[in-house]
Amino acid sequence: MEFKICKESIEAIESLIAEKNEKELLLILEDLHYADIAEIMNELSGDEAIYIFDILDSEVTAEILLELDEGIREKILKSLSPKEIAEELDELDTDDAADIISELPDDRKEEVLSELEDLEHAKDIVELLRYDEDTAGGLMAKEFVSVNENWSVLTCVKEMRKQAEHVSRVHSIYVVDDENRLKGRLSLKDLLTSSTTTHISDVYISNVDYVKVDTEDIEVARIMQKYDLEAIPVVDEMGRLVGRITIDDIVDVIKEEADKDYQLAAGISQDVEANDSILDLTKARLPWLVLAMIGGFVAVNVSRSFEGAMEKFGVLFFFTPLIAAMAGNVGVQSSAIIVQGLANNTITGSIWKRLVKEVLLSLLNGFFLAILMMIGSHFVLGVDYLIGITVSIALVSVIIIASLIGTFVPILLNKYGIDPALATGPFITTSNDIFGILIYFSIAKVILGF
């Protein structure tokens, strides 16, 4: 059953910490998953979290470190000596250890690395730190099981037993040549059903998906999602097997990318969380709010250029919020579908066909909404038929233009290497508001002649 935190349980734990009742605390925590303990610690103050951390075994605390919020983890790491941090890292796979150590200041990194007892482990961590964190090299772990194509099945089993001691979970068995170049993968079934004298070269599967160390993390996620992979091997520029990436690492990548796109779509330019400082939150939000305000000034200026309409047809201005809202909503709908397609790599075919499709879809939606507009404006608001027709024609035109902008802009941004999620935020809403008002009054001027 999923663990749930409640206010009463946190207060009880805080009370036990205040009393320094270590025995009762351990009784509460001993049956909890490390992720649940981390969730509890994230709700405590820094000193309280440190107290919990200190009374637990290092096998548990190493895993807890990975699950903690950055702020709490930073405080705990500051409270530990380089030797104590090294002891925690010795319990982790190389990729997780590299993630932790990358957060330390440079001087502490060297101290911690020098304290690691397993020199091979330290060497692997140093190698991983050289890769960009947003690449396959930055995601991969050095723990994997590989066998030589020239080995017999008997030799293979013996060597696998040695390697498996250092691997927490064996997802796949990779086959390499004498130069450690990736050749394929080995089925456990084929291994078990083959004679002990059979050579691996006779039974391994040559068809294996892999990525290179410089492959972007998002592309790795796309490949693993497409082929339903639990793990994928990583090779260097020469095709040598250097690591493997597992699904748990990819889930983190997908979550981070989704969070970033969601914030970008909401007009937040930096990766922030609710608990960040007011200054950080302001810096993330303010740029887009300034842009929205500038866009508002432009919209006001566009409206002012049609002052003549106020004198003759003042009722037109009552429909301005409706037109602007429809333009923004349609633009966001269109861009959201395109951004999702780009993210999932499902946007195929000619861009012109897609634009034609959007026009036809907009005509259908616009026609339906225009009929509702004419009926509502006349029978509910008592507006003259000519005004109703004018607003309805403008509404259809605005919907078409907004959908085209919402479709074209994210594709254009993606083509030039800019995150297309930008097109679902205030940028697309503000620009469509301006275009919507301009188109609305221009059409009204042509029909009503002011």
C-alpha cells in the first residue's frame, strides 16, 4: 500500500526528534521504503532531517540522499565529512554517485574522491563526471554484465557470476569482442539451453539497440519508449561498450522535461519550485509578465487606431474581450497539439498539408461558433443583425489565423532549435490577442465603413 504523509505523523516525528527518542523513531522508520523516509525528511527542518539521517544505516541513507529535495540534501551533505560522504557513495551505483558528487563544490569533490575505498568505483565516477549531464554519458552507469563472443557458455557463466556481484539488477547481458566493441546481446534462455562447450558467438543476438555517449537524454528516452526497453547499452565513438542506462533514469528525464515544458507553457522561464526563494520565483516569472504587458500596450494601441468605431459603433468594443479570448484559446489548443506531436516525434508529412488541415478544422469550429454568436448577440444582447454578422465573420477569421499561428510557430521554433513548448505560453496568447483585435476591427471597418 502506498505510504501517505499526514500532519499528525509529521508532528509525532518532530516530537520524537525533540525528545531525542532514537529508539521510537527507528521503530517507525524501519519498515518504510527509503523513498517514503525521504518524503518525511523533506517535510522537516534541516536540523531535524540531519538527525534522522544520522541515526539510520548507511545502506538506507545512501538511497535516501537520491530522493531528497535539493535544499535538504545540500544541508545534509554540508553536515557530513568527506569520508562520511565517500561511505555513502560507496553504497551507490556509479551514475547515482556521480549525480551526488556533482553537486559538491570543486574542493570537496577532490576530498571525497580521495576518500573512496574502491579505486575502480572512484575511477568510474570521475569518468562519468566528464560527460554533459543531459547526454547518455551523463545518464549511464558503469555497472553492467558483458561477455566475450569467444567465450564458451561455461566460461561465460563463471564470469557473469563475478560481474553480477557489483550489479544491483541485471537487465541484459551484452556481448563484446576482444576490443570491447558491442556486438549484440545474449538471451538468458539461450544461455541456459546451450551446451557448456558452445561458443557465445554461436548463440548471441546481433540485433541490439544502443546509444552513443553524446546522444541527448531526450533522444535516449524516445528510443527506450519506442522499443519498450528496460535498459539500453551506451557505446563510445569507437563503438566500445562503456555503460548502460536503465528505465528509472529515463523516468527522471521525462519528468524533468515535462516539468520544464509545463513551466515554460505557463510563462516561467527558469526551472523553479514552490519552495524556492521569492527572488528566484520573481526572476523566473517577471520576464514573461513584462512581455505580456508590452503585448497589452500594443493591443491597446491597435484599439486606439480604430477610435472612429467608438463614435459610430460603440457596441463593437464590448466584443473585444471575446475576440481576444477566442484567439488566445484557439492558438494555445493548436500549439499544444503540435508541441505534443513534436515531443513524441509523431509529426510527419508536409507542413502545408497540416496547415490546410488546420484551416478546414478552424472553418468547421468557426462556423459553429459564428452561428451561436449571431443567435446570442441578437436574441440575448439585442444587437443589430449587421453587427452580429460582422462579429461572426471576424470570429471565423480570427479562429483561422490563430490556429495557423499556433500550428506554424512551434514547428518553426523546433526547426531552429528553440524549445517549441515556448509556443504554448504567454508568447502565443499575447501575439494572438494582438492579431485577433487587429483582424476584428479591420473586418468591422470594411463591413460597417467607419
